Amino acid sequence: MYELLIVDDEASSRDILASCFPWDEQGFHVCGQKDSGQEALDYLKDHSVHVILTDISMPGMDGIELAKSVSELEGARPMVVFLSAYDNFKYAQNAIRYGVRYYVLKPTNFSELKEIFGTIRHELDAKYNVSSDDTQDYSTDEIIQKVLSYLSQNYREGSLSSLAESLYLNPSYLSQLIKQKTSKTFSDLLGEARMKQAALFLKDPDTKIYNISNMIGYVNPNNFARAFKAYWGVTPTEYRSHEK
């Protein structure tokens, strides 16, 4: 299931959108309803959202401003779909400017929603290499396993932003989830992955220690040596001698 956030200052409109359309049949789960752009933006800090269906005309931060803010987010960004009672060319121009390609007119039409979100579903499936009948919905434990798997393969140049993008998660949310589930930061886990890989490389006596430093992502061999000793309690040279 892909996560859908509905944003509209009219509670009745939000409720109708959330409850009167078979979102689950289209592969979407309504993860929340917000009455302003700012509330939606705050929600994105701690939650994973794939699509935002937002009214344009709202008090405070309107849909245009929300789309602009979303377009400036780092890492994976949710798609934005505009919802409006007005077929206004100015809105269409702003939509294009901020990467919004879908525009739904009020009152919403069942067949129009089905067509638009069917297209969006196919785009998301293609983006994440998911078959249309097997959309992935990871549990938090599965996400952590994917984090560890990513680090074991990307210890040299791994980054939170690239990992979050591969999982289609907000980097801030992913960072908090990692901390909550492991009591460690992403940087802690990346450091551990590097030290474990360095220990494996040290078992080969022909591989120079300064090369190992570079192989696991350290530019400065001295920084590598300090980090290695802090983790293993011995220097790389001492560790290698113990392995003989």
C-alpha cells in the first residue's frame, strides 16, 4: 500500500474523500487528514507519505505553498495532486512549476479519481520496481533489516538520504525510526559496518592498511586508525598481528 495524505480545510470534504472512494482497491492507504499546508508539512517530518492530495485554496499555507515546500525537501519527496473548485490557469502554471502533474476538480468525480490514481499507482510501482499486485508495505522490523543490509553493501559511500530515497521514506522519519529500534544513530550503524568490513580486509596480509582506510570510506588513514581502535580496542596493525 502507498501512503496518501489528504489536505483540505473543509472537514466534510476530507471525510468524503477519505471514506467514499475505495482507496485500498487502488493500492493506497489514507494515512492522515490535515486542514492546512503547514500541518501537512509538519506531518511529513515524522511520517512516510507517497502522495499528497491537497486543496489549493486554504487559510495560512495553501496548496501552492505546500507544493513549493515539498519540492524543496531533501531525499524522497511525495507526489502532490492538486484539488480545487476552480479551473484556473494560474494554478496550472504553479502546479507545473513545482512538479505537480495532476489536478482534480471539485466536486470530485469517481472515474476521474480512479483514472488519475491508477496512473500514479503505476508510476510508483515502476519507480520502486514493484508489480501491480505486490506493492510492498514494510513493517518497522523489515525496514531495519533493509537498513542493515544496505549498510553491509554500501559501507563506503552510504548515506541516510540515499537509503531513505531507496525505501521511499522521509530521511528525518527514517533517522528517528533507526534510533528508536536500535538505540543507535545512522552514523553509528554506518561506523560499525565500516569497522566490521575493515576487520575482514585486515585478514588479507597483502592489503595495505592505508588502502583499507580508503576502501571503507575514510579519506584520512589516521582518522580510520582512531575509529578502529575505539571500536575494536586495538589498532589495525595490532588486530592484524592477532589474526596471524
